[in-house]
Amino acid sequence: MTLPAGDRVELLDLVARYALYADRREIDAMADLFTADAVLVLPSAPDVLDPVRTFTGRAEIAATLAALDGIPVTFHALVGQVFDAGPGPGTATGEIACVAHHLTERGDGTTSDLVWNCRYTDAYRRDGGTWRIARREQRIDSIETRPVRRRRDA
């Protein structure tokens, strides 16, 4: 079932803000994109690429997303988004494709880019008139490491 255009635009903005806030390390703003009772299920990369680690509620979600602070530079590129109406009023689902770049410094002074090609399977709910993420599961399709010739510091 399709969603009205206005809802699609709001959901596009929601997932784009998640990526932007991740890259800016605005962890509290990221957590606020979730409902108070939201569930975030993440892989245990690099060993497990399917979602296996569960975090419930904004506080737990913010605590795990704070791991981004340990990565000097990230760039989350959204490369595909599909949204559908959910099972009830004020709900929706989505599948988000993302290429997540994680730039880190190696011991020899060079920089490498750890690239995750991943997908988010989302459930959204209207909360106080705003779309929020009620459940997000991340799956990693592939991981690659690339050398970085030059980078601009964040």
C-alpha cells in the first residue's frame, strides 16, 4: 500500500537526518529520531553481518550510537529508500540502502576507509505528529577496506 506524498517526504527527511546526525556526531539528535520505546538491532561486525545486538529505548540507543565518537570521519550515503504504509494508521515501513564510510588512521600514519554496504529495515510510527523510527534493523551486505589518498579533517 502506498503512502501519501507528504508522508514520503517526511520519511525521506527522517532517514536523511539520521545519516547527517551520524556524520556530525549529534548523538542526542539521532536518538530523538526514535520513539521513546524504539528498538535498534545492529550486527556485530565484522564477524556477524546480520542484526543480533538489540538496544531498546532512546537512552540505550544513544549509548550505542556514541561509538561513532571513536571514528574520526564518517560519511553515510543513502543510495535507495522505499517506503510503504504500515499495518495500522500512523505507521509505515521502509527499506533503506546505505554506503557507510568510516575513515580511520592506521598505525603507520595512513588513513583507511572501512566501507559498509548495508540496509536498514525500518518500522516508523507517528509520534506527536512527527514520524519517528519505532524499529530499525541493520544488515551489512559487504565490508571492504580502501586506502585513502587524502582527506579533509572534520
